Amino acid sequence: MTGRLDGRIALVCGASSGIGRAIAERFTAEGAEVWGLARNGDALESLGLAGALVFDLDDLDALEAGLADFPPAVLLVNNTGGPPGGPILDAEAHEFGKAFRRHVMASHVLVRGLLPHMKAAGYGRILNVISTSVREPILDLGVSNTVRAAMAGWAKSVSKELPPGITINNLLPGFTDTARLGSLKEARAAREGVSTDEVEQSWLGGIPEGRLGRPEEIAAAAAFLVSEDAAYVRGQSLAVDGGRLNSI
């Protein structure tokens, strides 16, 4: 590790598992003081981070009330599990509101709460872990496709208002080998009456690298985007997807 994050305090949401956990571990290895936020306190404690914040991002009132006890983080990773899969026309209207609240509104609360610390330090990095569906909708993820695009639009708007030295960017993971992907694979297999291997092979057929991504690979890109090396990268969406996207 290069120690690019020495002395920085980071808050990583969804740090208890998957991509969030890999990011928390990478930031720690890079020298940051990392605080994890998740619903699963036991999983957070097992990471041995500098601190653990047990919150449900669906509960905005509790989140906002708890901000006074948060660390003065200058690195913020907005990351949380996506809504259930399924065709968009099968979704009830309230499912969009719930997902919007968990992703966009919770992220907004955290940015507003931590921004004073970033301004005081003259340095800040906000990173949103979203999805490649920002650019190309993914089959059977109707609600997620909608909300991820909203998240990217929010981030672009925020990027125009942040002061110099404080940036916001998005990471767009492709098909990454996590428990979340496993559950989506099982749900799709059940809906289509096929095996999970067949579902995975259908995904791999569109990935030039020919494999699923690893959480550690997403974390490596995250470490770059929150470092001083990425000071001139602002309001961008970086896909880490093995070449799956067709868009330029």
C-alpha cells in the first residue's frame, strides 16, 4: 500500500459486507482512520475499524439526529444495498420512494452533515458506489435502474456547488462477486426457470474480461478517487466492469 490516505478520517457506508467491506479494508491499509456504518453491528465490529456506527439508512430522522456523534470525516463513501430485483412494471409505486429515500436522501443527509468538516480541512472526497445501470439499464432491475440514475443526477448537481478541494464522484461496479449479486442471480433463475449457472453464464457472455469482478478491484478504484491523485476528477462516473458497457 502507498499510504495515500494517511491521516484522513473516512466514513464508509455499508461497510459490513461486499464492496463496502472491501473499501473499508483498503482505506485502512492506505492509512486512513476508517469508521464503518451499517445495520449489522456485529459484522462491523469484526472488521476492527476505528469506529462502528449502527444505523439504518431508511431511518433519516435517526441518521440526522446522530450526526453530532459522527467523526469529522473528510472521506465519505455512500454505499448501500440496492432494492429488490424484478421487472419495473411489477413494482409498486411505494418501492421507488423507499429506494430513493435510502439512496439519494440518506446520501444528501450525510453530505450536508460532513461538509463542514471537509470545508474546515480544505479537503473532501465524496464517493458514491452506484451501478453501471446509470449508463445502461440492467434487465430485471427496474427500481434499481431508476434510483441509480437519480443518484448520478444528484451527484452531478452537487459537484457544481462544492467548493474547490472537495469533490464528488461515482463508482459504477459491473457484475461483482458479492452476496448481493448471488441473491439477484438466484431470484432471476427462479423467475426464468433456469439454473443459477445459466444466469451467470449469460452475464459472463457480455463481459470481455470473461469473469465477475472482485470487491477488491472496486476498492482499488475507490482508493484512487478519494486520494490527492484524483484532485482534478470531479462529477464523474467511473465504470469498473470488465468492459461490459457498450456506451462510450
